[in-house]
Amino acid sequence: MFNIIKSLNYSARRDTVNWVTIISMLVLPGFVMVLNGMLGGESYGGVSSSVFFASQQMATYYIFLMFGIMILACKVTAGDAGDKTINYEFMAGHSRGRVFAGRMISGFLWGGILNFIFLVLPLGYLYFIYGWGLETDMKNVLIRSALCFFPIIRICALNMMLASVVRSAGKGIALSYAVLMVVAMTTSILSDVLGVDIVYPTAMTNGTNLLVSENAKYEVINGKTVSVYDTAVSSEMIWKTIVVSLIFTAIYMTITYINFKKKDRD
């Protein structure tokens, strides 16, 4: 299984699309802040980690990160689906279970863990440049950011399932995009028309809910009036995020394994 992971990682590192995606994800936070006038604007000054979170730019970045997850997860999982590589892995003596595990682990590494690092990275380098700031509680924001790991792994599992079922990275990306658009439109309609807020049933709404704080109050700190946002983390937010994400991830992986085990390879 280790050799399979090593081989997939080697192929992923040589894929131009993967590197374009990685570079895009790295520069995207700065691009988002430029579009919102946060860099170089007199009203913001230095963009601290706290300002980045409080202004909901991190939640915006999370939405864009969905595209990075789907591309990397699908490319690593099914990028070689059309060249009979899996057949060679079988002939080399690897069991279907090991081939499946190797591909899923690689997919989670590239599509899930790597993108989670991209998500929290802006908090780190903004902290070293401008400090944390006064608008949010550092501990609570870090907990919320850490919890985003679970929705990211969940959406990664969904994308890998779709790519594996259709046996194509391109089709998997297209199908993942279609699912994302349907989820976005459905949750928007339910919220705007019916007043029903969807949070935990989808990875997109779960993640954005973790990264958005709408309640704020003005406080005078060191002689300066500051908007302090409520970033408190409830026990319900923690256990529902973890449990629901793990349940959906397990369902997606089960479907993927059943399909992988039963479907004949070309």
C-alpha cells in the first residue's frame, strides 16, 4: 500500500494542473482581500488575523477552497483511471483493499489535509505581520478553524466518491461542481424564501457557519472603540460538526469501496 501511495504522490507532483491549483489557492486570500479593499485601504490599515476572520473573508476563502478540494481529490484519486494503472497494481500482487486504501489516503492527503493547511495559513502569516488584533478571541477562532478540518474531509470524501464511481477525474470534477452548485442554490432558496437555515447537513454550510460571526458589540479597548465579535464555540457546534462529518465521510467511503470492489476494471 505504501508503494501505491508513493506512486500516486509522485504522479500528483508531476501534474501541472495540481500545481496551478495549489498556487491559485495560496494567492487567493490576498486576491480576495484586494477585491474587498482590505489591502492598502485607509479604513483597514494592517489586516490582522482577527480582521481577516471578523470581516468574513476567511469564510469567502473557504467557499473558493471547495474548488481546490474537488480538483486535487479527483485528480489524485482517478487521474489515471483511463490508463489501466489499477490493473498493473492488481497484477503486482496488491489486493483491491490495499489499492483502494492507497488511493483514498492519497486523495485525503492532497484534497483534504493540504487544503486545510491552505485555509488556516492566512491566519498564521497575518499574525506574524500584523499580530492577532482585538476584534475576535484568538482561542475561539482557532477552535473554529480546527473544526473546519471535518467538513473539508467530508467534501473531499464526496469528491473522491464521485470521481471513483465515474472512473474519471474530469467527469468527477464536473459532477462535484454540479453538486456544489445544487447545494448552494438549494440552501440559498431555503434561507431566503422559507427562512430555513441549513448548517450541518452540508459541508459547505457547516464550514461557512464556523467561519462567520454576525453578533458584535462596540467596546473601548486601550482608548480605542473596537467592534468585538462573538466567536464563542458551543458544545453543540463541536459535536455536531464532528459527528455529522464523520458519518457522511463513512457513508461516502463505504459507497466508494463497494463500487470499487464490484466494478470490473478496463
